[in-house]
Amino acid sequence: MANMGRRANLQISQWFTQGGFFEGWEDLANCNGRFDLPWTPNHRPSFEEQQVMAEVCSDCPVIAKCARRGLSAVGGFYAGVWIPWQTMTPESADTRVIRIHNRRKLKGLAGNGA
């Protein structure tokens, strides 16, 4: 079975390059090379995990670009905001509310380019 998620041992720039998503700004991200971060949990991240990601991203020089990318993502952390993974099974009402709320956060972070 193919690995559908991001492999934790890759730097962010390597992952984007392999996925055809690399645009050049990723090397400037605060998270680049941070293998200790909970990138793409298959479960709802804990409050602490969400706080860690938000803190790393809070003063990132490319947060708006990351947020714009996150708006088209199927799941994971973007700009410090967790987007629940979309699955083939029907998602719960709670997950749907989280997805909608967090996509609104990303739109705000993305600014006028969204």
C-alpha cells in the first residue's frame, strides 16, 4: 500500500519537491527541518500538539503562503492550523465543524491572496 501521508524523515522542502508542490518559499519556513513536529497526525492532535505548531508558525516569514497552500490541502498542519484529514467514510459533525472553522482561520492568515 502506498504511503499517502508525509514521511516524517523528510525535510519540508524535500516533501514538497517530491509532491510537485515546491515553490521555493518553503526553505524559509520556520518548520523546515523540524522532524520533531506533529506534521500530519492521523488522529485529532492534542491541545499541546496544536499549541506547538501554532507557536512555531506564529512568526514565520512565509505563513501567508503556507496558509494559501493549506486551503487546498486534504489534511495536516498548515500555518499552525490543523485541518482534519478527509476520508472516504462519512465524517462526523464535529470534524466537519473543525474543518470549516480552521479553514476560515487559514483564509484569515492567507490574506488577500486567498
